[in-house]
Amino acid sequence: MNQRYAWPIAVAALIALPFVYRDPYHLHILILILIWSFAYTSWSLMGRFGLVSLGHGGFMGVGAYVTALLWNHLGLSPWIGIPIALVSAGALALVVAYPCFRFRITGHYFALVTLALSGIVLQVITATRDYTGGSLGYTPERTKGNNIVALQFDDKIVWYLIALAVWLAGLLIWHVVDRSMSRYAMEAISEDEDAAAAAGVNVTFEKLRITVISALMTALAGALYCQYQMFISPDTVSGIAVSLQMVFAVVVGGIYVALGPTVGAIITLLLAEFLRIFFGTKAVGWDNLVYGVLLVLFIIFLPKGILGSILERVKVGPAKAPVVKKPA
Amino acid sequence: MESFLEIFDIYLLEAVVNGILLGGLLALLALGLNLIFGVIDVTWICYAELVMIGMYGMYFLVQYYGVSYFLAAPVAIVLVAILGAALHYLVIAPLLSGPPINQLLATGGVLFVLQSFATVAFGIDFRNLGIRLPVLAFADMHFSYSRLLAFGAALIGMVVVYLFMTRTYTGTAIRAIAQDRQIMALMGVDTKKIYLITSAVGGALAGLAACLLVLQYDVHPFVGLSFGPITFLICVLGGLGNFVGGFVAAFVFAEIISLGGLFSDLEWGYVLAFGFFIIMMFIRPGGLLARRS
């Protein structure tokens, strides 16, 4: 009963929030949290099945740069540019992931192959500096005021609502996957690929599907980040550091629960802002230092993440109520 | 036209030789990582950051305390060796029984720690030793002595490790553990001790690489990112834990980077190398020298 009403109320409260409370700085932080939460959720979609990708920085970079490049050089509206960017990221995911899964590249090897992918995207962006601005970063051309065609808004409330919608869509996708047969297939695969294949699971197809979904979502996050911030650089949207940042936030928040990546995003972004405000420019590096220490401590002592561990406590705790599944 | 071709060939030859010199260094880096992987079955994502710390160690010893280069080098090597052992003791050992991917991610966390520690402690300035070794001009080609020195020292380092692994009791135990983790504990080998020694040796190799790299490159907190990923790819391409494969792959990669850099920007050399890696993973997923099953 509580569960049934909790979600709609929470969503309604989140939608109403910017109309009641409109401090631009806090709204800005919220928007960033929502966009990154979406990116982290898309990573956890794969990560929870043991498909540890260090290539998601690459997908995010493709999403951001393809959208921005098409807008600046060809004048293509992001409404067309974003789908093209998504298709590019999806194609990239297919090209890299299909042979990986076909030839049973798993575990360490998969992580390192995808690491190479991050590296390639970063180097290509840096090498084509005549078009992409290289490591100095890149700015999509500004239009005046709110412009729907250019997907540029001065109003933070609009961005907040867009980010909220995308974040909710991400959670919905997570939920659908969680409830699907795919989930059982993927869990079987992560336990033992041969046994899963023998039981009739199409291993390559299942893994490929979840990877492409995850890559598409990550690319969308990259494109949104680009449209919102109006500035992208290889360091902030692509490369190995971004990939590791995703892994870190998800592990801290909780990899096996729907809101885990969101909790991870809240913690990491607030921590970064907190250190930035209290230490100012002296804080350069401190946030990552704290992240790194936390990441190591979490993996050693709390591998299920903050939210995952809390939920587990609650479930195991007082008078475990029998779970009755209602027919849909 | 003819003179153009001549010049071109000289450049080509110079690039090939420089590729070989680079290959020696990369092979040294790959050897350390391969040793750790082959014996402990862990990938140190932060390996290049250990090298970075070693480079800072060299910088401060030589520039700040005025120690001579050849005295500072052993100190830096020991420093990074201790760091390697500490990394194993503090981070890897508690995770050895967990899923392997957790160890990978934990060392990813250490990567953040070391990088940001360097940022906080040393700042983001580029620093160098201020030692400028002369350039060797030979038949219109130019090679810097620092590269030749690095190549020679890297080869010597690898030979020393080879002798250690084949001629000493500890080395034999390390190789035995790499072959069968469970049985060696029953044979009376102290696995924990061997792991710690292996980590220290891996760290020492990173330290040696640091001493050599610091001659050629400026130190900054993110210097690890410029050769770290390449090192992993070399190890995977050679087959993780396969020393000979890593050695061959290092030279293949170095040539691709060097020749790719000759025809276009250096970044494209890296792009080519990364692309080559992904293609090779599909052709030979088990590594360059793996037998096809």
C-alpha cells in the first residue's frame, strides 16, 4: 500500500519542486545529478550482470560530440542530431561488443577491450582537433534565448523537467529489464555461460541486447549533458576517467538496486560541490582523492553499495513479511 | 622526386629504430604487469600511476635534494617496490577471495587516489629533471641518448628478472604458483609471502620504468594516462600472464605508434594501435602467441 503511493507522490513532488523552489544554483546541481544518474543507471544495467565496461566514457563522448558537431558544422538540429548520435554509439557498441561476445571475451579481458574503446574515442577527439577543438573542449553555437529547434533553453526549469523525464525513463528501463526474462537469462550467463547456453539461452544475443541498450542510454546522457552545459571537453565526457567515474558512483550507490546509481550520483556530485565550496581552488584533486579512498573501502567492506546494504538490512530486519506477488 | 624518397626512407628508418627503442620501455612496463597478473591473477589498473609516483620520486630526489641520478634511481625503485607491496597488502589481499572484477575496480580506486594525491601534493605543473642528454646523430638519423639508455636499462632489467625467476628458489616458487595456485599451498609454499614478493618485484619494475621515463618525459599527475592504457593493451594482446607474448606485443605496438606517428599525428598512431588491438582481439582472443583451441 505504501509502495503503491510512494512512487506517484515522489514523482509529483519532484515535478512540482522547481515551481516552488527556484534557486538557480541548487537547480543546476539537481539537473546535473539527474543527467549523471541517468548515465550511471545505464552503466549499471550491464554492470549488475558482471559485464564491467570501461568503455562507457566512449559512448558518452560519441553522444555529446556527434550532436554538437552536427549542429555546428551542418546546422542539424539536435532533434535530428541526437538520434544520429545514438545510432552511431549503438553501431560502435555493436562493432566492439559482437566479436567480444561471439569469442567469449569476458571478465578482465572484456574490461580491458572496452578500456581500449574509451582510449580510441578520446584519442580520435584529440587528434581531430581542427573540428572538435581537441583537449581544449568544444562549444555548440549559441542561439538567443529559448530555442526548441536548437534544444537550448535559458530557463533552468525546462532543463530540470527534461532531465527528470529522462531520468525517470532510465529507471523505467531498469525496471523493465529487472522484470523481464532477459534478467534471468543474463544472471544465468554471468554465473556460467556454457550452462546457460546449454539451457537454451542465446548468450551472444542477450548480452548484445543489454549492451546496445546501455550504450544508447549513455550516448543520450552525453548529448543531454552537452546541450545543457553548452561546453564539452574530452576530459568531462569521454575517456577512461569518465568510465571509471561511472563505475565508482554505481559501486558506491549500489549496483543491484534501481536507485543505487542515483544515490551514487548524489553522493559524488554533492561531495565534489562541498569540497569545491569549502576549499575553493585548493580543492583541486581532493574530491578525486576522497572518491578513490571511498571506492576502495566500499569494494572491500560494502560491495553492495550504500543503498543496496541499507535495503538489505531493512529486508532482513524485523518480521520479514512474506512477499506476495500480485497478478498484474 | 628521388631525393624526396631518400629523405622519406631515412625518416622511415629513424621511425622504425625509435619504435624499437620505445618497444623496450613498453616491454618493461608490460613485464611488471604480466608478472602480477600471471602470479596473483589481478590486473593493477593503477600500474601506470605507480610509475608516475616513481617519476615524482626521481624528480624530487634529483631536483630538490640534489642527489645524483644514479644514486636516486635505486631509491626510487625501492620506493615503488614498497608501494607495490603495500598496494597488495592493503587492497588486493582482502579481496583475493571476492569476484575478480572487484580487484580490478579497487585498483581503479587506487588510480584515483594516486592521481589526486599527486595533484594535491605536487600541483598540476609539468616538471622535468632538467637533464638534457645529447642526441646521437648517425647517418642523418637522430636518436636521443635518453632513449638508448632507457632501451638498454629496460633490457638489463628484464634479463635480471628472468634470472631471478629461473635461478632462485623464490623465483621458482613464483613460477610454480603461476601454474597452479591451489596445489602450491599444499606443497609448503607460503602463498601470501610469494604474493607479497611478486607485488614488490612488480613495483620495482614500475620503479625502474619510472627512472627511465623521467629522462624523456615531463612529470605531471596525469602522465600515467598517456602510457597506462597502452600497457594494458600490450599485456592483453600478448595474453595476460604470458611474458614472451607481452614482449612481442610491446614491440608490435611500439612500431605501430612510431610509424603511425610518422605518417600523421602521434594521436593517430595511438588510434591505429588501439584499432589494431581490437581487431587482434577478434582474430586471436587468447593473445598473440596463444594456440588456437
